[in-house]
Amino acid sequence: MAQTSAGQVMASVFWDDEGILLMESLKRGATIDSETYVQKLKMLKQQIRRVQTGRQIKSPSSIQP
């Protein structure tokens, strides 16, 4: 039996040096407009805050030259 293709899929992926922060696919047939983009940025901001609270922030005295 032949498999059908999923077609085109749009994914937004945001990452930092430690890995993926946010990955989300766009609903089929949807387009990225300013409202959608702002929502994604708000989600990213929330995720960055969650991740940062779990990481230790290096103090200036612990940074090696």
C-alpha cells in the first residue's frame, strides 16, 4: 500500500547553546502573521524564564579568563 505524504509542514524551532527551548508546528493551512509570531515570541519568553530558573548563573568570580 502506498503511503501519502504529510505535505508541507511549518515548524518553528528556537534553541540556545544547551538545546531546544521551544518547538511547535503550525496548523495545516495556517500562515504566520504578526499575531501568530507575537504569540510564539511570548511562548518563547515564558520558556526562557522557566529554563533560566533551573540553571545556575555564573558569578563573575567563577568565570575563568
